[in-house]
Amino acid sequence: MSTELVKITINGVEVEAEKGAVLIDVCRESGEHIPSFCYYKDLEPQASCRMCLVRIDKMPKLQTSCTIKVTDGMAVTTRSPEIEKAQRSMGEFLLANHPLDCPVCDRGGECELQEVIFDWGDVEERFTEKKNVDPEKYLSPIVANDPQRCILCKRCTRVCNEWMGEDAIEAGNRGVNTVIGTYGGWLNCSQCGNCIEVCPTGTLLDGVYRHATRPWELDQTITTDVYGSDGMQLSIGSRSGEVHRIVARDRYVNGLNGEFLDVKARFAHEFVNHRDRVKTPMIRYSKGGKLIPATWDAALELISQKFGEANGSVGVVASPRLTNEALFALRRFAEATGGDIGVSDRGDMSAFFTNMTAPLATHRDIRYANTIVIIGGEPEEEQTFTAKQVRQAVRNGGAKLIIVNDTPINLTAQATKFVHIAPGSYDAFALALADGSNVAGKLGVDAAEINAVRDAIASAQGDVVIMTGNELSPAAQAVIAASAGGFAGDGRRILLHPLPLYNNSVGTIDILPNARPVDDVIASAKALLIAGSLQDASALAGKDFVVVQELFLTETTEHADVVLPAASFAEVDGTFTNNAGNVQRVRRAIEPVHQSKPDWLITGGIAASLGIDLALDSSASAIFRALAETVAAYEGLRYPALKDETQPVQAKHRVHDSVDVTAAVDSLRASVASLPENAEKIVDVPRIGHKLHRLTTMTSKTPQFHLLANGNPKPANLLVAPLEQFDENGNPLENVRVASVTAADRELVKI
């Protein structure tokens, strides 16, 4: 969009706006509320609801403000008897088939249709025809559908197309019989739930939260996603110490992700109040024995004794899911005890950050980039908001998308060019990108394909974003990050964007720069303090003394001598740092359940039992202040600076003019030499959701995820909850109500 300003008149008041801005946005930003249903700021306009009508001078009839771009001198009227009459008539049409069941609708109190009609006070109802009536049904284990409430705004279908690129949900039939549904009556997609989020009425419903409570009974707490590294902002709806739902609805939060969330962020929250949470400290009094519930005092006394006997040989392992404050407390503890510290991350990307010669791209930069290059990774499964921005950059912005991968991932459907390399040959591609080495045989591609990627970057105009997956070796990451700056030129800005796995993988890199490999930490220590769980717990076998801070009993706690109950992300204050370098607030929505405590407070208690003062005051904000005074990238930051989710703050990661990566290049040459020539390629396209739906310690606590992970079977009866028709392995249950469903019932839901 142009930054040129033009002057327009709205209801007699002159305002300035960017030339080419959408009129409805300009009016709303100027304080003039214009009702709409089909319009959504981040979607292509449709102009089907006809609610946003305005009068524009010199135009013969009322215009839809969602399709008009502002021009200099435009005079607009948004309020008049003529406009209100037209809008009331449209409201009457929308209510022709809409049931007046607000008292029992899950969207009651949040429904946009309800709010607009209530604003007018009354709407004439002249339709006497029989309403279309369809039963409420399920479209998937977590998406319910009440079709009679639909006003055909088609936000859901456009979101599924433009945001997700899946086209899983669409309008069927014609005229008064038009309904929103899906082929075969069942959603086989990533189950993101964004169709639920943008639905202005109670047509699409959250099958996990449904009928649990009323929206106005929930306390809303703005926080940050605990699953992915995109740092999606969300609102936790809680009541009486229980988390009932998670949304990104703009009435509560206007974060960098708008109303976008993925299936895990939106639905996989039942772990917070799950019955299997570790409730009290637990002690294993003899190796091979059982964990016995104990008091905090008894647990800390035993830890103090055993850590003291270790004579300074105490290793610390941190999880990349912890807050920055918890990580900093662990760092201070390791420094005070003289032990090593490691991070249990499946894909370490510290080499990427150490060698950056271009700044990090924000998610907005990705959305409006001209060229995007993705080397490795699978963002549509692991960094879902990044993938959404990529899809929209291509579909709505015309960006060129180049994907280099050894697997034909689903995102290649949007790619301008897909370079299909041999399995595990990313080192060879990094070498070719950096210095033009002739390694086409190792990659299993023509040399022209590699040159085409280099030429596309070197000849691009505008922003070029280079993304790097977490499966690349440290040497490959270093070489790509170091060579990126060399592609910058006149009219071309190069930006980097890493694809780490966890919500705070970047925070661990910033706060624990001296972290050692986890296996080395475990091997060299007599006693261990583990905050979270390990990727491979077998390394703990035979260790003298192990303390684990966790939410649940896991494979790691099976080797623990003491297990301490840690608080979840919904029960703590702190910060996470996302893959764009944004430092984002995590806010406590409920009090810690049972006897759990925040990780930083547990670490401080252990230190105090050893007579060690970590010099950290007893609040997350005070720890963050100490952190910001110690970690250069966070210098000057304080909680008040992070309170506005609309203006995320980036950490000051160092960008080098040039980096000597000779050692990394030599390492790449050695590894590339051992690669086979023209290896057989992976040709199977992964199933949508194969990583999103997998069962983990946290996602497995939401029952619907078991059905998704086991193939998302379609039930025989869509009127009955899938959880009542299948066991957790996806096997049909016998003797359930499905046997009493008649042919008439099946006809109603088209199955």
C-alpha cells in the first residue's frame, strides 16, 4: 500500500488516510462504526452481506465500503435514514432463517449479529415462510456445526482457502438452500479451528469448550502460546481456577497473529487442569522404588543433602518450554554451583543466531515480502503462523515462494519453485548457496536449479526472506546465516527467519549462550536438576541423584529421585521470545493448581536450601529486570514496554557485517564428500496434521487429540459426539446410541 496521504471527508469531518486504504477501515479508525459481517481485514473482500453500505458523493447509489479504496477528495456519509433503512432490511434478511436461540447459543454475548441487531433496538420481521431447519451436528472431533445459524458471510471458507490453503470447508447448494459444509460431511484437515474463530455467529462451535460455560462468565487473560515458536498471542478464558477455552478473538487481544491460531494453541489446553498433574513433591527413597508424595520441606531437605554431597558436580538441564525468567534462574543456579547447563531441544539453532548477517524478519515482513526462500523445515506443521503468512504473501501479495526440501511438504502446493533435494543433503545446498560449489550430484538436482535459486535472490526487488529449518546442521545454519547479507543490494533487503521447534527455543539461545550438549552435562555430573523433560531419558540411567521439575509423570521422571510439581504457562508470569525475536508477555490466568510452583520459584527454593542467594527478588518482573541488565539482546527492556500486543518488541540480536565461517565451510565440505550421488528421493507427501496431531505429554490430555492422531475416523452418526462413538485409539465402540439413529436422521445430515 502507498504511504501517500489523501484527504477525505467522513460525515462532514475531514480526515487523512493512506491512499488506497479500504474505506471501511478508514471510517472505523476515525471512530465511525460501520456494521459488517462478511468483511474481514485480512481477507479478500466479498461484499455479500451488504451491511457496510455508505453514501459517497457523485455515486448514484449506496456503496459497500469494504470494496471501496479511498481517493483524494472523497466525501462519505455513513449515517443517514437512507443507510439505516437499507441496513435494517439486510438485518431482516439475515434473520429470515436464523433461530432466536441466543440464551442457549455458545456465542451469546459475543455474537456479532446479536450485537448489530441489539444496537438498533428492533427489526421488522415480515417473513412468514417456514424457516430452514437442520440439526446441530459435528464436522470433526473438535468442530461442531449448527447450520441454521449461518448467515453465509463465508468468512470460514475464505479463511480455509487464504489462510490455510486447504479448502476443507465450502458452501454447498444454491439460493435459500445454501449451507456451509464439507465434502463427505467430515473435515479431514489440520483442524486449526480458525473457521470457528472468525464465524460471526454460533454456526461453527468449539467442540472442546462447547456448553461448558457462558462467555461473560469467563475471565480473559492475554498471554502467549506454549506450543509453537511463532509466539501467537491468545486469550485464556478461565473461571474459578479452571481454564475453559482459548481464543485469539480481537475483542480480547489484538496480537501479531490477529485471530489466527492452530489446533494445538486453540484446543490442546486441557492439560492445565488435568487430573494427572503432579500434585505434590514426590520422593523415591530407594532406587527402583516408587515415588511417594511428600512435603516441600522434606523434598528440599533431601535435595540439599544430596546436592551438597555432589561437591559442586551438579548439572542443570533446561527445557525450551520454560519462561525466560525460569531460564535465567537456572543459569544463576548453575553459575553458583559451578555446574554445566544444557538445553533439551530437538533442533539447536544457536549457530544460526551467532552468525547472522541480516536482521530477523517479523511476521509482518513475511506477509508483505516479495520473495521467500524456505530451506528445510515444515512450517505448516510446526510454525503454523509463519506458514499462514507465507501462504497469504503468495496468494494475496503475489510473492515468489522457493522451497528447498528433501520432502514434498504440503506448502510446495503454493511454491513458485520447488527444489527437491536428496534426503539429508542440506549441507550440500548450504555450501552451494554460499559459494556456488558444484554439488548438484549430491543434491540429486540439476546445477541449473541451484543457480536459479541464487539468481532469484540476487535479482529480487523488495524484501527477500530466507528461512532455515531446525534440522539443518549447525555448520549449514552458520553458513546460510553468514552468507545471507551478501545477497543484499539496491532495492533489495535480505531478512532471515529461523524455524525453531519450541515456544522459547530462541529464549534459551539468548539467555544460555554457554549451554553445553545435554549428553555432556549428564555424563559429567553426579547430581542433576532437570527443569522439564529430556528428549531421551535413557541417558539418566545409573545417575546417583536426579531432581525433575515437571507437570506430569513422564519417561524422565521414571529416573527421578525427587519430582517437584511445576506450574503450567497458564499459572505463571513471565516472557517467551519467538522466532522473530519478539519478547512477549506470559500472564498468569489462574493460581497454580495443587502444590505446584513456577519453575523460577522452585529453582530459587533449591538454591536457598543450599545456602545460595541467587540475588533474584521474588517476582517475575524483578527477575526480568535482572535478566535485561545481563543479556545484551534484552538491554533496556521492562514489562511495561511489552504490554502492548499490537506493537511487539524485538530483542536486539546482533547482526554482523561479515562473519568468518571458514571452519563451518570446511566442515560442510567434509560432510558433503560422504554423501552418496543421486540418492533415492522421498516422493510421498506427508499427511496434513502428521506433526500437529501427534500425541505429546500435553496434547494427549485433550481426548479429541487421540482421535485426530489415530486417523480422525468419521463416525456413523454426525449428531452424536465422536468421543461417544470411538475409543481413544479410534476403534468404534459397541452399544452406543448410534444404533438408534434412523434413516430420517441420516437424511437430515446428508450421510
